[in-house]
Amino acid sequence: MSTTDGRPVDAAETAPTTASYYGRPIVKPHVWRWYIPLYFWIGGTAGAAAVECVCARMRGAHALATVEKRAALLGVLVAPPLLIADLGVKLRFVNMLRVFKLTSPMSVGSWILTGFGGAIAASTLAELLGWERTSRALEVVAAGFGPPLAVYTAVLVADTATPAWHEAGDTLPFVFAASGMASAGAIGAAFAPPAESRSARQLMIGGAIALLAAGRAMDNQLGELLSEPYRIGKGGSLRRASATCALAGIVIGTLGRKNRTATRFAAACVAAAGMIERFAVTAAGTQSAEDPKYTVESQRARMQARD
Amino acid sequence: MSDLYDDTAAEREMATHPQAEARKGFFTDTTLCIGCKACEVACKEWNQLPADGYSFTGHSYDNTGELNGSTWRHVAFVEQLRNGATPQEDEQQVVRADAGRWLMESDVCKHCTHAACLDVCPTGALVRTEFGTVFVQQDVCNGCGYCVPACPFGVIDKREYDGHAGKCTLCYDRLQDGETPSCAKACPTESIQYGDLEELRTRADARLEKLQREGRYTDASLYLRDTDNGIGGAGAFFLLLDKPEVYGLPPDPFDTTRDLGRLWKHAAYAALALVGVTALAAVGTRR
């Protein structure tokens, strides 16, 4: 937990027992089903994959570039059905593009996803038609939308009254970016020919290390009280599972870098770490909304710091 | 982005409204509430909302539990014994004879000046009306559910039965005909008062001053009456006798949009880091 001026607040400063109304939640937990955290991972991976695609292309690693491009395409094909499935009125998915609203990260994100998806799809079509220069230009366009696609979902969840999300706003984008990078690297490491996959493996391992580091930074930003939902319950279990997968991926990916099977196993571990982290964040958000102490104590500490 | 935040304020939104009227609202004086739940029922009846099932919470006389997509008024019941304990905590001692006091509060959507639900709504389904209230257009809402965790009061919710988000409309249909919202109309003790927000604020100030002068409710305070809080003041504000959290209300509510600029700034750093690390991994490799 931190105050408005960014000063971390010790949990001991806040009242030992929290008054509440029969322990009922004050803010409502999100109502998204598993499709949404899965989309967070798929969208983030696709966004990072488009960036890796262009980086590989510039180095002449065309096989790796193609693998990343296919991953991005697959991502934008899977993402809309996941998002639509979670809507209360599915046919009104088109209303997502009814307005462009800067105060709504979901509106901004819908347009980012549309731009990204359009660019990847058009680039793939141009590739099939043999228009190489058009295809590569569109890859660059997709790579422009890629990083925003990878991080906007962090802004989306932080832009709520959910304590474990909102108060993690400065660090959560780094967790999401690292998850995307690690997963995109893992895809390249697993599927690109060994002659070209070295940079992808480095990205995979670098991303996994970044994921662990960003997680620690997030815990520090949240402080003792608000990092609790990431340590206990379902959020905590998922968080530990993600860290275990990331560590396994880092060790196996480094030691077994000459071995194709070991590399692929490491890639599966890292991709799993990236995905599970999204579910951990989602679960921790729910936990922090369900127990009123997180809402009350963080707000009381903020009021105290202001006075 | 701070400009964006200002632009979402009710006053600005109403300033550009073609048919803006005086901002309307509720003043709920909890010292007058008798817990009859007439407001809950009148709201259900007028707005044709279904019941919430037939379960019992065990929380005093409160079997409604919370505000949600189909419950737009909720009466909270808090029994406080004179020794400071709640009846649940005091079960062994059975000091019911030592009756303390009842806190009863009819909760409702706050119709915030800075409304997080309205800000985050991606479809524009949530709008500011000519009365300065926050309204969900049922024919636009696609049930994305974003407004649910955004609301600092846990008011708006997604309904299972039609997939839309739902919350208090301040009886938009009745207001258009110059009528009083059904809850205020049904309230037998004038605990729920409806009117022009400015007038309600004046009335609330006078009421608070009177209660404190008489010395009976020295702990009374006005919740969300002023504009110097995280939501820029509410269209529905309250006279409370205890801390807000005792009634299930947040002590320092905020519109999350206040921090949106900072959130995007850090997201931009993260996006740049993503590009940097990916490029570095590529450059640092011969293949």
C-alpha cells in the first residue's frame, strides 16, 4: 500500500481491527470469467510477438519472424471470441467501437486490438498474395500496436477501485509486459529453427527474469497489507506456481540451451509462468475486493497521510 | 490527463448538456430512518425489478445484503450495544436489556460528480442526464462488466438475467415528468429527501447544526456532502452517526480516473522497456 504521494505505508500504522458492515465487501469484485485473464495473456503475448517479429526480420532471421507472426495472428483470431464470450449481451460486441473514449482503458484497448488485428491479418494476406514489401510494412504497423496491446490490460485492471490492482498501478504494466515478452520469446525458442532461435531464447529467459523482478517490485509498491492477496489464498497459490514455472524455465533453458527438447520444455514452463501470472493477478484482485479490510485500511492510511 | 479528469465532472458534463436542469439528488438523513424498507420495495415495484431470492443473511433485519444490478435501495441495520459490542460479539453475556442504539441507513447510488463507472464504460452506455444523474442506457450496454469493479461504492452490478449492468436511475422516468423518485415518495419519515442538490445541501447543513446544538447526536457528520473528496461530491449524500465503514461505505472513496494519467505514464515506460529488451535480445545475438 502506498499513499497518494507515493510513500509506502506500514500496515502497523493502520488500525489493528477494521470496522465493517458484517464483514461484507465495500467494493464489488470483478465479474469476469476465466476468458478474460486468458485474453490478458494471449493479447500480451501476441503484442510482444509482433515486436519480436520485426526485430527478427531486421536481423534476417526470417524463419523466427514468421513463427512470431503466426503466433500474433493466432492470438488475434482467438482474442475476440474470448472477449465476446464474456459479454452479457454478445451481439453488442460492436458497441465496443461505438465511441473512442480516453477515460476508458477498455475503449482505448478495443481500438488498439482492432488496429493490431487488422495490421497482422492484412500483413498475412499480403504475404499470401506475394506482396512482400506491403506485408513487411504492415508488420511494422502491427509492431507499433504491439507494446500498447501488451500493457493496456494492466492499466485496465488498475483503473478500478479494486485495492490490489489500483495501488499496484505503477508496477503492474511491467509485470504484464514481462509476461508478454517471456511468452513471445518462449514461442520463438520452441518453434523457430535452432539456427535462428537464440535471440528468442534470450528473450524468453530475460522475460522470465523480468517477470520475477517486476513481481517483487509490485509487492514492494503494494506494501505489507495490499500484497497479502498475492501471498495467501488462490492468488498466492497461483503466484507461487507462476514463480516456480519461471524459475524452472530459467534454469532448464540456460543449462539445456544446446538441447532442443530441454529448450522446448523450458519454453513451456516460461509460457505457463506468463499465463498463470495473469490468473494470479485476477484472483488477487477478487480477494482484495471481497475483504473490506483492504479497502478500509488502505483508505484510512491515505487519509492519515493527507492530514 | 488531468484535463480529462476535469472533463468528466458532472458540472462540465451538464454545462454541455442541451437541456440541462438544476442538478437533482438525494439527502438521506439516517437519524430519521426507521428501517421499514418501504424505499426498497417502492423501488422494486416502480422499476419492475425482481426480488433477490429468499435467503436469510442472519445480519440483523437485513436480508437484502447489498446494492446490486436489481436492488437499487438497500437498508443497512446496525445494532450497537451500550458497551460498544455488537449483539453477535456479545452473545454470551446476553446484555440485550442494555440496549444501545440502532443505526439504519438506506443506501443508494451516489450519482458521483466524478463517476468512475461512467468514465470507464467503453460503449458510452453510461451517461450523465440533464438532471446531473448517472444513467445506464439499457439498449447500449453490452454487459462487459468494467463498471462493476470501477465503482468505489460497490453499487453497480452486472445482472445475470439480462446481461446488462444495472443501478439506481434516480427514477429518470419520473423526473422527466416532474415527479419525485419512488423511494423518496414512499419514505414515511422523510429520511430520504429528494430535490435540487444545492437546496438539499443547505437543508443538510441546517439539520447537522441543529442536531449538534441539541447535543443528542454530537457524532453526526455529513458524508459526501462536500466536493473536496475523491469523487468531487455526490448527488446522493448522507447524514451518518458513525464511521462510514460501519455502514459498509468507503471512508475515502475516489474516482479511479484521478490516477489514470499516472497509470498510462507507467504503462508507456513498460511498453518502451518491452521494445528495448526485445531489441537488445536481437542485437546481442548473431542469430
